[in-house]
Amino acid sequence: MKLLMPCVCLVAASQCVYAESGMDAWRQGNYIEAARALARQQTGSPLADYYQGQMFLYGYGQLKNNTQAMQYFTEAAQKGYLPAIELLARTSLTLDKNPEKAFQWFKKAAETGVVSAQMYCAAALLFGYGTRKNEDAARRYYIDAARAGNPLAQYTLADHFLDSRAPSNRKLGLIWLEKSLKSNFSKSQYLYGTLLEEGKLVAKDAEMAKTYYTQSAEQGYLPAFIRLGRLAEAAGQWDEAKSFYEKASANGNARAQLAMADFWMNPKNPSTNAENGFLWTLKAAENGFPAAERALAALYKNGTGVAKNDNLAAQWEAKAKKGGGARIDAAVRAARWLSNGSSDVFTAYQPGGIYTAWNNRGALKQNIYNPAPERTRPTREMLFQPKFTLVEPNDVAIGDYFDLIAPMLSARQGKEWAFPAYPIDTEVESAQRNFSYVLQHENEDVAAESGGAPDRFAHRSNVLEEMNAKIGAMKPSEPRKAAWQKVLNRLYNRAILGESGAQFQLGQLYHYGIGVAKNRQQAIIYYQLAASQQELRAEYNLGLLYLLDPQSKADYQTGMDWLMDAAFKGNDHAQYVLAHIAEKGFTTASGEKVIPEDPERAIAMYHLAAANHYGPAEYRLAQELIQDPNSSLDARARDARTEKVRALYASAASQGIAEAILPLAFYDALSSNPERQKNAFTTAQTQARTGDSEAALLLGMMYDRGIATEANPAEALYWYQQAGTNPVSQFILGSRYSEGRGVGRDLAQGEAMLQASSNSGFPWAALNLAILRQQAGQPFLPELQKAHALGNTRAGLLLADYYLAEAQSPEHLQQAIEIYRHLAEKGDGNAQMKLGFLMESGLAGAPDRVEAEKWYAAAASQGLPMAQYLYGQFWQMGGVEDKPNLPEARHWYALAGKTLPMANVALGFVLDAMEADYQAAEKAYQQAADANDALAHFDLGVMFEEGKGRPVDYKQAQAHYEAAAAASNSSAMVRLGGMAFRGEGVARDEEAALHWYREAAKLGDADALYTLGLFSETGIGLRLDYKGALSYYEQSASRGNQKAMLALARMYQYGLGVEKNMDSALRYYRELAAFNNAHAQFELARLSFEGVSTGLLPAEARRYLETAQKHGSKAAALYQRRMDAKVQKQLSVIEPIRMPVSKRFDNESAERMYFEALNTWNRGNENLSRAMLDTIMVRHPQYAPAKRAYEQLKQKNATARVAQADKA
């Protein structure tokens, strides 16, 4: 039992990562759980208050209640929560029409730096809307907004400073104006144009002024049109001027109309027309423009364009003196200022969301649930489900195969090795040729003086000694001896003069006895002379001479000293030889090892020689590097090693190292470079045809994968079979036989070949063998553990997933965590993602969000879509900053959404449920729906049904719901049932509705279960069945449905269809009261005051009654007035009269009316429900179910009569 307890806890904790917190549940869209948790936790957090307000406002998880929503928003705002402050400011301004209250909330928002709030406060103070007019106070607000980059504020500040007499202020005004211009603000463009036209503060430039006027006009700024018209008139461009005035006056602007009148009155206008001028002046005057009124008076007085009329002239003159038409309201002036003249109302300050963007009025009713957007919630099962699927050999990187093959290639080189030697001088070589009769001048492949490649690893005797042996066998003539002597004399003369090269060459001749008698001492003398002048070849040869021709034991150390000196001065031959000696040690001819192995020094020396691009060293270093198993490297280091090894092979091959050519081909086959792939294919094909088994293997892989050739499985199989018996071919062919791919399926043969490959230490074979055995129901863990131990990342992940999924052993759980951490630290993205999930969720111990963020970020940066999704969710849930960061969440969801539909659903959820950006949300949902994501179809259905940011479209909603329902989405089934029942977009169809509700109920949907309970209680679509109704309601209530709880409380309280049981009724009322359900709170208080044993103390009952009133219960308010009247006898209460409901139920059946009546009661509106029952009794007095309920609800002994309020 002790062993299983941690795993049981693991299972319980892992169903959903964010189930422990109400705020987390809200962010995840689990609103029922959020409502329960937030009501239970009572944290006092303003964010929790705000979330509860959102649930009551939208009807998500709570029955919609605007009054309760505003109370929670107010509490959050009073605690300083900015989104709540902004919401209250906007609703106070645009919905409540309370500018004074709005100003107070905007002022609080402005103090936190919200630019839009700063601008509103500036407007309110500038025009005296909701506060006293105060231009100095307004300026403080728009200065802050200007600093934050608001172009209107910058323009207003510029205009203020430009109006100053102080030159310094005017310069400051120009600076602010230029800042505003960067935002292409139309007023700023216009104002700057006037400065250019008039040459104020800037150089006069009429053409540039016209450009700025044009830019301003293109944004619809009317004064710019008028200015352009004036300029066109001045230039005699009358048609152009008329066009500008027409555009300006199109929307009834009085100034533009007067400008058009002036245009027609202009005597220079070839088309001057006084009558037209009069008509346009009249239009402007009728719009209340004083200048137009005065102009119209003058026209009547002078009889211009109209018959002279002194009375009308006097009337218009008087009107102009009074200040024109009606004063423009402060609200309109403020709205126009904020919108740059584009609106007379505060459009930009509307609260948005359900307040203004939802077009289905049914969704705005009180005490209803609205369908909430849904998204996938990550679970342990989703991420850690072990997938025992055979690895396809083509999915294994060719590099992984080569790592196994490389030792085979090294083994083919043989053990013969010789010290590389420098070639003799070209002049000496020429003299040799001249006196030689029999010497065959073969391509000896010796090293060039510049450091070229020596003989292919010198798999022969020293080439100079071979040459000397051939020369000694010759009998040159006297003339040839003379020629040879001449060459030697020149070398002597140059050596005597101190030329180090000649000294080195003479040392070579005496060292090897070429043309002279072999003389060890003379060779040493000349080498030392050259070495004293830093001739590194001489130092190298001295080292060889002492090592290979020692006269005493001390000579070995002397030789090593010379080699070390040369090596550290940069001689690649010495570096390479020292590397070889350190790798193998040095053994005398007698078998005595005088210099021991030193592997670390060997690698260091190979690195030094390879850095000098010495081909043999590059090849050997590459061979050494690939011996280091991949398992010890992280992903980045592994990639870097691959590139380095490939470069070493390439350089070595280019210098003629034949052994490097095939390894290079393996690495080039890995490349995405087509030219490299083509070279690899050519190499593999050429060498495979000569019988090279490793080349045949590579050729098979390239045919199999279609690299540099058309994919040809048959050809691939042929070459695999030519590759002989080796672990790689055994793995590939064993996997093929196991799957029956390209060959007849033979599980026994496949398993045998995989076993042989696994026995050779190939981890992929061990992995596939484990998978085969798991599929066959045989013990598989030993092979899976072996594959993991051999460093196979995929095997490690599968093993860890298996341990985590089995949840049977704490030891295995710990091992899984250690595997994930080990692989994560090596850079494996999947392991990083899973470790991040474990750290975040607390499945690996106490939650550690810092570690979680570290691993999520690492995995997401590698481009793993699921990691990007989880990282986005981490930001959304406030995992990084203790509060949601929605821009970051959207960023990562969008990246993941390129290939992961559920990420687009999550992106849509954030935009829909958290930001109310419905157009963007619809786009995100649509992307996921295009990939046939069921939740995306459901969320789109809701958008079309509710008309979120778009017209209501039941047909589209139905299509998306059907697509979601086909994928077993119960919420979509409920919506389809509701549409069929109500006849929305389709004809009413109770059978179809019943079908969908039943299907959803099978999946445990709380709304469906509630509706089936209501069907059973009312006999809609089903026979009347109180027992069935009770069962359905109980199932729904257990899932948090408040309507079902109210239905149960009603049934038990009044004995409707069940035996009356006040204790059961009270139990449900208490549970509902914990949800802050106003009706339940009122009922508990009322019953307590009326003597029912509710368990509440009098103070508690009073508190419940007060809370119910605050939560919008009119019945509670009326009950309170009744109680007050009893205490204060002089008070009286006017009782509302419950009137029968008429129009609402015209042409409805008794069953439907009864259904709506009970549904209304279950929504918490008892008084309206009773009114509905009254109507049924008037219209259908013999309808038995309603009559029975009506009579039982009227019984005085059932409960005292409820206050009659809340009509609708």
C-alpha cells in the first residue's frame, strides 16, 4: 500500500494541471470549477473578484447576473485592479450615462498611465463634461499622454505652445508638432501646412504646404479640403476647387457649406452663380453656423442671389448675434475632440465584449447560462502516453548508422604505420634522375615542403631509404659522378654561408646516405645547424633520427624533446608523430616500450596537427571524435561535432587520404546540400560496385530514402543484402521482416536479426526488439532499458513515458524524472517539454515554475509545436509573472498553430474569452476548424449563434455544431438540441432536440442532463416522469449546474413529484448560496425568518438577505421592506401585482408554457414563474401537470407566500 500511494496521488493530480485554483480554472475555461473554487476560496484577490464578475457578466459557470457582475467589478476596482477600473469607467460613461462617476474611474486609470484614460480626463476637463472645466488640469493629462506618444495629445500640446508669445515656447510647440507628424495625424499635418504656407517657424514652402494639406485631406480632415479649395481658387483652378468643397460639404459641415457658397459668389469664378451661393449660405446658416447666419443676413439685405427681404435679414442678424444655433453639448464636444471629429459619441470608449459586440439579444437575458468557449486542457495522458511503434529504419539518422560503422572502417586500415618524411631537394632529385639508369620514378606521394600529405599513412618503408637502396645498386659513370659532386658542392657552399635550407638538405643526404656515405654524426651536425635557425624540418628529422637510430637509452628522450620543440613551434609532422606515439606508445625493435601511451596528449596533438590542415591528422582526429558516443553530447554539441567531423573528412579527402572518402560520403548524405548528396551517391555507387560492404550499405540507404536519386525500395533491398552481415544491415533488414515491408513478413527472422544487431550494441535494434516484444505481450523492459543505457534518446523517452504511465512504482517514477532531466540537459526538446510539464504541474514533487519556465523556453525555442503550445499556456496562466501575459501567450500559440490545430483553438480562446477580440478569435478558430478540430468547430458555432462581433447566423452555427458533434463534443450536441427545440435556424423538432440531449447526456454533459430532467418533469418529448427528472437533475447538479440545484430545491421544498423534504431543499440552497446564487441566499434568509430550521443564526440570516439584495434580488428587497414595515408600524409597503403573462406565450402549447415556467423558476426568478403558471391556469385550466404544481405551490402549509417581484 505504501508503494502505491504516491502513484495514486500522481493519477489524481494529473487529470488537469490547473485544477487546484479557481483563477487557474477560469483561465483554462473551466468555469464551473472556477465558480466553485473562487466562491470557496474567498481569497480577497482583486483578480479573483474580476474573474467572478466576468463569469456573472457572461453567464459562464454562473447564471448571468449583471448586478452581481458589477459588484465584483467594483470590488476589484476599489482594490486597484486596472481592467476593472477601466471597465467601470467605460460602463459609467456609455451605458449608465454617468459622466461624473466615469470621470472618477478614468482618473484612477489615468494615474496608472493608461493613455486613453488620460485623454478622456483631458477632454472632460477641457469641455467640462462630468467635472468642472479646467484647462490647466486638462493640460497635465494630455502632457502625460503626449509623452506616451499619443498624436492628438502631442498636437494639442503643440497648438498650446505655438499660441504662446514666448519664442522658446513656440520652438517647443514645433518640436511636439513634429512628433505628432510622425504618426500621420491629420490635424498636425494641416497645422504644419499652415506654418509652411505662412513661413512661421519654418522656411516658407507653398508646395510642401500643399503636400501636407493633401495628406491631411486624405484622412478626411475637412479644414484641409477647404484650405486646398482656397489654394485652387487662388491659382484659378476652379474645377479642382469645386471638387474640394464638394468633398468637404458632403457630410453637412457648415464651414464647408459656407466655403462652397463663397466659391459660387466669387466674381473671378467663370461659373459664378449668386443663386447657388445663396442656397449654400442658407444650408450653412440652418446648421447654426454664426458666420453663415451673418452672411445670409447680408444676402437678404442686399438682395444678392435672392429677393431683398429686410425682415429676414434682421432675423438672421439677430440670430447670429445670439451665437448661432443651439450650443453644442459638452459631451459632443468632448467626443469630437477625442475622435478627431469623426464621432459625436464616445465610440472608442465603449466597454466592448458582451455589452456591445454580441448581437443575439437572447444571450443578454438574466439568470441564464451562455455557452462558453472551450479549449483543450493538457493532461498527463496526452503528453506521456507511451507509443510502442516500430522505428522505421529511414527515420534513423544516417549519422547514427555511421557511428556504428566507423570502427569497421578503421579496422580495415591495417596496423602498418611509418613516420612521414620530407622529400629531398628538387635539384638533388634532378641529379639522381640524370645519373640513374634503372630507377623507376614512381609517384611516391611524399610530403611537400609546405606541409602536404606524406605517403598514405606511410604504409611502406621510409621512401627516402627505398630511394637510397636503389641508388646504391647502380654503377654510375665518371661524368655522372662529377655532375653529382657539382650538386653537392653547391649545397656545401650554401650551407657554409648559413643557409638553413641547404644545411637541412645536407643533413638529409647524410641521414639517409643519398649520394654520400651514410653518416649519423654528420647528419646531426647539419640538422643542428639548421635547427639553430628555426628550421623546423631539421628539428623534426633530428627527433626521428634519435628515436629510430638510438645510440643509447637517453636518445629516446632527446628525440622526443626535438619532436616536442618542433611540434609546439607549429610543425605538423612533429605534431602528427607525437599524436601517434601518445596514442600507441613507442616500442623498440626488441619489444621494450620506452614511451607509454597518453590518450589525452594524443587527442591534443591530433587537434594541433589538424588545425594546420594536415590531412592524416585530420583523418585520425575525425576517427577519434566519432568514437565518442552521441549519448554524452547535448543536441547542440552533437550537431557541432557532426559538422566538425565532416569538415575533417572533407579536408583529408581533398589531400588524397583515400580512407576519408567513404566516411565523407556518409556525412554528405546527411547534408541538405544537393551537390554534397550527389557526391555521396557517386562515391557510394563507385565503391559499392567494387564490393565494399559499407559503401553498399550507404548506397542502399540512399536508394531507400531517395537521396540524390529516385527512391527505389527494391534497389535499396538489393544493396542492403550486398552489405553483408553487420549490425546496421541486420537492424534494417530485421525491421523490414518484422513489418513485412518490401519483403514477406517473418517475425521470427526479423526478431533474430534485431537480436543479433542488439547483441552488437546497436541501440536502435534493442529498441525495436523491445517494441516487438511489447506488441507480442512478452517481457520487453530489459531490451528497452538496454537501448536507453546505450544512449538512445527515443528509447529513453519511451521508457520514461512507460514508467510515468504505469504509475505503479515510486522508483520508476523517479527514474522517469531522471531520464527526462538527463535528456533535457543534453538538449532534447521532447524531454525538455515533458520535464517542464512535470515541474509546472507538481507531478515530480512540489511545483517549480522557475524550472518549468526554463525547460518550456528551451523546448519551445527548438520549434516543437506542443512545447510552444505549453509555453504559451504557461504565459496565459501567469506561470512566468504571477499574472497572465496575453501578448506572450498569443505569440507562442500562433507559432504552434502553424502545425498544431489545438494551439489555434487556444489562441482563439484567449482572444475570445479574455480579450473580446472576436474578429481575430474567429480567424484563429477557423484555422483550427480547417484542420477539422472539433473544439474549433464548437467555438465557431458559438460565435455564429451568439453573433459575437458579427451578425447572428444560425445556419453557420448549426454546420459547425454538427461538425463538432460528429467528433463527440457534448457541448455542440446541447446547442443543436436547443436550436432544434427553439426552432432557431431550423423548424422546431422536439424529437431531434431529444436525440441530441440524450447523446450529450451519455457523455455526462450537465446542461443536457438538466434539460432531460426538465423534459421528464414537464412531459416535453418524454412521458411525465418525476423519478427520472429527479435522477437527471441530481446528475446535473453533481456537475455544478445551478439550475438543476434550484429544480431539486423546488421539488423537495414544495413536494413537487417527490415527497416533501425541507432538509434536502436546504442542502441545495446552501450549496447554491456558496455559489453566490441570489435566489438561494434569499430563500435561506426568508425561511430562517419564517421559522424554518435552516441552521442560520439571526445575524447570518440578515447577512444572507442583505447579500441577496446586493446581488439584485428584487424579492429580497421587497421582503426587507416588509420586515422594516413590521418593525416601524407607520411604514407601509406597496405590494406589486403579479399580472398574467400574455404576449410571450401566444400560440404556445400548455406543455411548452409549463416547460418555460419551471425553467424560469430554476433560473431563480420565482415570481415570473408563478406569473407564467397563472397564465397557464387561465388558458389551460385542465392541464394536469401545471395544475398540480400550481396548487402545490399555492399551499400555505408548503411554505409562506413568496414576495411578488421580479416580473421579467
